[in-house]
Amino acid sequence: MSGQWDQDELPGARHTSLEDVRRLEIAYSRVRPGEGACFVEYVGGRIEVLEVDRYLIEHLLEHLVHREA
């Protein structure tokens, strides 16, 4: 098995291109420390709210901070 992940192999998986996204925002509050929300506004106006867990937010933040260093 290859080390690369193929999203098309997962049942119900779909590919979203950033070309289709107008705005993306991630919100996190210590009031609910285990979860956050990702708000995605697509070209055309459709809005989707996705739950994200603390693990994803922490790793994204760590990646962004170390990328700037």
C-alpha cells in the first residue's frame, strides 16, 4: 500500500478546491475546549459549518507558527 492518502478511495469522500472557497474562518473558544467550528463560504454564496476538534486546531496553529519562524 502506498504511503499517500487517496481521498477518492473513502466512501462518501468529496474533493473541495480552494478555488471554490471565497472565505474560510476557524473559530475556537475555551468555553468549549474540545471543539471548534470551521465556517466555509463558497463562491456562489453557499455556507457550510463544519465541526473541528482541538487536535486539528492545535496542529494547524503549530504548523503556521513554525512556518513563520
